[in-house]
Amino acid sequence: MATKAASTASAAKPKTVTLSTKQLANEIADKQGLTHKQGNAIIEDMVGAMTKHLKKGTRIRINGLGILQVRKRAARMGRNPATGEAIKIKASKKVSFRPAKELKEAV
């Protein structure tokens, strides 16, 4: 029985750590010899530019990271989980990410 408990404990999920854009900007700024304010401005500008281009429908490819693009989801029928009633779900757009080969291999 002790071995079963030990294997269950080792199979537990590790705690997830989230890196904020500010932390990422500070790390890049330190590495590039910039101030934290400059690093944060660069990251904010990059996110803003990516958002603008995705709104236009442009596909964004970042070498070594992957491809971001907007995909359309068709309208469909779904079910309300509380009542089981059939509901119509509107068509929508979503941002999809396809990782680059280098990223897949690194992770």
C-alpha cells in the first residue's frame, strides 16, 4: 500500500507559475542593458502592434515561437448544462496559436 501512495503523490501536478508581461519586460531589459521602463514600453508596443494586425486578419509568424492567426468559428447548436435546453451559439472569431518546431522540441 505504501508504494501506491508514493506513486500517487509523485503523479500530482506541479504548481503552475505565471510570468507577467512586466516581469518578462524587466528580464529582457536587464539582458539588453535597458531600463525597466524602456523594456516595458517595448513589450507594450509589441502587444499593441500584434493586436492591431490580428484585428486586420494578418497572420503573425515569430521565428522560433510560432504562428498567431484569427480563425472564424461557425454558428452552432449547443446545450445549456443546467437545463439541457438546446441553444444557438453565435459565430465568433478566436486567436489560434501554432507552435514552431523549435518550441515543440524545447518544451
